[in-house]
Amino acid sequence: MMTPEFDFIEKLHVPAETKILLLVLDGLGGLPQKFGGQTELEAADTPNLDALAAEGICGLHEPIGTGITPGSGPAHLALFGYDPRRFQVGRGVLSALGIGFDLHDGDVAARGNFCTVDDAGRVTDRRAGRIETGKSRELCARLRKIKIPGVELFIEPVKEHRFVLVLRGLELSPRLGDTDPQQTGTEPHQPEVRALEAEHTAQLVRQFVNQARQKLAQLHPANMVLLRGFSSRPAWPDFRKVFGLRAAALAGYPMYRGVARLLGMNVLDCEEPLESKIAALKAHWEEFDFFYVHFKATDSAGEDGDAQKKQRLLTEVDRHLPSLRDLDPEVLIVTGDHSTPAVMKSHSWHPVPAILWAKTCRPDGVKAFGEEACLAGGLGPRFPAIDLIPLALAHAGRLRKFGA
Amino acid sequence: MMTPEFDFIEKLHVPAETKILLLVLDGLGGLPQKFGGQTELEAADTPNLDALAAEGICGLHEPIGTGITPGSGPAHLALFGYDPRRFQVGRGVLSALGIGFDLHDGDVAARGNFCTVDDAGRVTDRRAGRIETGKSRELCARLRKIKIPGVELFIEPVKEHRFVLVLRGLELSPRLGDTDPQQTGTEPHQPEVRALEAEHTAQLVRQFVNQARQKLAQLHPANMVLLRGFSSRPAWPDFRKVFGLRAAALAGYPMYRGVARLLGMNVLDCEEPLESKIAALKAHWEEFDFFYVHFKATDSAGEDGDAQKKQRLLTEVDRHLPSLRDLDPEVLIVTGDHSTPAVMKSHSWHPVPAILWAKTCRPDGVKAFGEEACLAGGLGPRFPAIDLIPLALAHAGRLRKFGA
């Protein structure tokens, strides 16, 4: 309940030969389809996960805080032991990570929207009628022709009207206000300079925006750009140093690979299917102490409102559990980054079921892996997700005693 | 879950005639000997503790934080309501407390090792081959002949190669670095001066180390000393003032007596057996509001890996419970300072079972005192140990309402 600060835990970890495996089933937590029914996880056929729950310690975690619906980025930070309220990353960096852009230290990234402005330059639609992704890709190609001396520009399409702008060069600063006015009827803002050292970057951004306006002028509805969330890759404590773990990430989607890379994890090559990740795990088992394995499809099924599919996917995941146990990790954690109940078709704030398995677990009477069953578990019904890594370290024999 | 700060609680406590009794069974928490089995406490025959659990409120506490294995000193601070991450005491002071040395304000204490150095003065063994305690005692007697003008020196043997050095005099400061290089192959460090006012103390320490080197020169393998953890008795808030309790400690071992004395408790004379402590309790019952009773043997049995003995000791403790209840305290807490599972033969991070009994307890359905049973208790499965004292004050009618 009281997770120690990094400097505290950094003094306590000791070298060991033990392995920790964290399997994240994205959007794992669910809700019954109707009152009295079962959640997707409860309805799934999961004999292997149930056995793991019976041998291990269970509970439900809150990734960010009570009542807070997590985005995938912050939720993963929490699972990795980083308090997501303290470690916040700008929108620009998050967007860049989401498309797998290789952000360098010192780069300044911004989230961009194509938008519509009228003849007087006032914004009339902040999303340019949600143009299609293909259209956005064309427009980005056009913007790439913009050249500004002394800075390298990257313009990458995201989904629909969204894109990412990255500035790379000397002495850039992200301390700039948004150009997005967040409302229609007014002109885009000039980027507000929030620190003296950002003046140069502001000038570059103004030049980019002016040239973008010219290049897009005839392309109504996408005849202008809005930028927000100027940010740089944060200088956060390195996961390997804080927890004393050589860490590897096995994730197919760019966003998850990006977050892992941000913390200093080694992102291994693998495809999205779990088989590919298990093969990569086996191939690299001796090289690392900590393995993060991500499984995306459960979240997508939840977002689609397809409870049957989410249930079926969880049944499939269960079939792979023996392969993971065969690797013989000292600690095996199975949980989600957040809940995505199919009935809600979205992420939610509901606590997320978790199993921590190790030989040193004290049994807690939980015999099945499901939301209601986990309530009675030893980890508690609403524990902070950031507790998981310190606990894994303890069970892996990687923390020495505090005080005499 | 959020224990108020001292200045908050200090404003709320009110005088009362009520008594709080805290029984600490050292190393209480355990693990099953094998999967599906019972812990030491669960296997013990404890009808009186079970009845107390049924009448009171139960749970399991984490002394320091999730996954953190507590030393006895910090674990006791937590039970007394002092967050052990905030109230940290130096190694020297802890060692002095551990042997029952009567540290005065302004004394500077250091933990010492007898070590081996080669002809060039380089450390070859930081522990002098772990010489026997008897030998260490002889060497300490020899070091006591060292006289340095302006300071009184105390040199006390601990176990094996360990000793405690205490300097007593005017204007001493503990702001010194270790002389222990923490590795072999290098000479001992000169004590680094970390604050201007520590220069004088550094000179005294240098003189002591030089004279010690001369006195030990012919006594290979113990031919030199290493010092670390220079520290002084901390000026912490007084338990009596913070919580408004006249506090008495009944503990046989020096370490526990020392910690209690550090907080301003009155340490009463008693022997280690529980009978002796109960007799002392009766004799002093009217003089105090808060009684801390320590029982060491359960931890020792756990450290020895003797689950049977730990179980037997808990059965014995149970037989004494009626004598404690006969004293008619308004609040009776039975818990441990940390877990010492016999299968691990060491302290561990596992949460510690706890009962808080008072007439104002709201029943929580727990009918037996054991690790699994306590999970369902009203205190929660992983509550911070520092919550216990505020809760005891409340049940003892010693806290007024906050706000109107």
C-alpha cells in the first residue's frame, strides 16, 4: 500500500540469477454483460490461470488512482513501477511513441491536427471533418517539402486528421504553448514562449506553421494545422538501474514498445501473436532478468464491444500458459494494464485482476482467476499497480533487508 | 490507508483514563511448510487468540512497504506509529542500541569491524576471518587503553568481528564518511568530513584509528579496524507528546529496549519470559497508559527454521492471553513486527497478522487468528503498520472529533 520511492528501493536491490515474467493482457478487466452474469474473464475457460491463481497470490489493482480511467501509456508505466501521476509525458512524445517514431534526446515532438479555417483565418473545424487516414498521409507528404534552415523536420501521419511533428536540431526546447485554440471561431494561437530558451524553437514553429498554411491553402477542408503538447523525451530514472533488472520487452504494437524503450528496456523483435513472443522469450531467456510480454487483442475485442471474442481470446491465452511456466521463472505475474469491459466498449476505471505467482507466495484461498474471486486475494481488492514490481523483486530474492 | 501526520494527530488527542496494551510476537508471520499446508500460527493451538480475533478487528500489516523485508528496528518504529522510511537511524546508533549502550544526546556512535590489512596497509579481509566473540572482547579491552584528550571513548564488543565505538565530548558531529572502504585491496579511508562542524570529530577519529592500528599491529588477522555509520541519537518527536500516552516498554532484549527509549518510552525492568513481563505489567499498570510487551522467541525459532518450535511457542503465548485480558485494557493489540517464516529461516516481506480488540470494534467475520483468516478482516490484507496507533487511540477514546 505504501510503495517506496525509487531512491529507497535502489539502495535495497541485490544481484540475483532469478527471472521475473510479466504477462500483460491488455484491457483484461471486464464487466458482466447483464446483472448476475459473468465477466469476459470469468466466462472464459482458464484451467491453467485458475491453477496459477490457486498457487499464487491474487488481487485487483488500480493503475492510476481510484476512479481514474487509464490510457495505455500511463497504465503501463504503473505496471512497471512508475507512478503515472508523477511520470507524465507530453502529448507529442506519446503520439511519437504510438507510431514507433525513434525519438532522440533533445527532439521536440508535437501532436498535430489538420483543421479547417475560414477566409479570415479563424478555425471552423478543429479536425477538418475527420479526413481519412489516406488523405492525411498525402497531406503529410506535402508538408515534408517544408524546409527550415538549422532544423530537421519529421511529419508523420497518425489516424484520420492526426499527425506528429518532430523537430530535431541544436538547442531546441519544448517549453511552448499550443497553437491549437481548443475552440472554433478564433485564429490558431502563436506558440506561447514559456521559457527564455524556447524562443528559438518558437520561431521555428512559427515558420513551419506559416509554410504549412501556404501549402494547404487550396486544400479545404484540411487547409491549416494545429499543434499541441510540445514535449521532449523525458529523462526518467532507468528501469534497469532503479530495480537492478536487465529488462526485455516483447510487444508488437509501437506504443508499448515505445514506453518500454523510454524506461531503458531492451525491445526485442517479435510479431504480435503470443506464439512469436514465446519463441522470442525462449531465444533470449538467458540474457535478461525481467521480461514484459504484451498481448493486445483482448483490449481490441473489448473496445469493439465483442465480449464473446474477448472471452475466446482469454481461453486461448490460457492454452499458452504452460509454455510460459515451462520457462521456469521465479516470479510470474499475469494481469492487465487496465479494464476494457465489452459492455462499455472503452477503457474503464475498474480494478484489474492480477496473479503474482512465486514459490514464496503465502496462499490466499483464491482458486480461480476472475474479478470477483480476486477480491478475496492477498494483494487486496484495490491495490496500487506500482506495488507489483517491488513485490516481484522481493519474491525473486532481489531485495535485501531494510535496517537491522 | 492514509495515516495522519504527527502534527495532525497531536492536535486531536485528549486525556483519558484508558489503557492500551500492544503485544508484539517477534517474527509472527509465517508460511506453510508445503503447498496446501498451514503456517506456524495457523497450526498452533490458539483458542484464546481466536476468541480475541472473533471479538476484535483483524488484518495483515506491512511494516515498511510492499515487498520490503524489515529489520527489527524499523519494524518496531512502524508499530509505534513512526514511518520507518522517514525516521531512519544510523548504523552506529542502531548497533549501540542493540547492545543496550546508554547513548547520550551528542554522543557519536560508529559500527566497527576488526579487519585484516597487509604490510602495505591494504584491507585483505573486512571481517578478520570472522573472529570469535570472545576474541573480539579481548581486543576491545585492548583498544580501551587508547586515550585521546578532550573526548571519552567507549569500545564495546558485539558479535564476532563487530564492535561499537562511541565518542562522548563537547561539540562532536556525526557528519563523517565511513573509514570502511567496503572492498578489499585498498587502504581504509580517512573519515570524509561532510560538514564543517565535523572537522574536530574527524581529527579525533583519525587519532583513534592510528592508535588502534598500533595496538593491533601484531595481532593478525585482527590487525586493524574499520568504522562506518557515524551517527548520533536522533532528535525525534517524543511518543508521549505526539500521542498523549504515558508509555512503558517491557522487553528483554537490548535492541527493543533501545528503540523504545529512543522514542521516550519508560523501559521497565523485566526478564525475557512472558511471565516476568506480565508480573511487571501488573506492578506498573496504574502508572502508564500504553504498554508495549515484546516476545522474542517466535522470531528466533523462525530464524532457526524450526516451525514446530515456533508453533509450540505460539500455543504457549495463547495460554498467557487470559492474564493479559484480566488486566482489562480498553485496547489490546496482538501482532508481530514482521514475518519470519521458518521455511525461509529469515525475516521476510510477507504481511503480518494483527488483531485489534476493543469494545468498540465492529465485527468483521474473522473467527481465527491466522494469515489466511486475517485476509478477510476489517483492517485489510496489507495495511500500513503505522495505522495501528491512531486506531488504538480512537478505540481508547483518546481522539476528539476533527472539525465541527
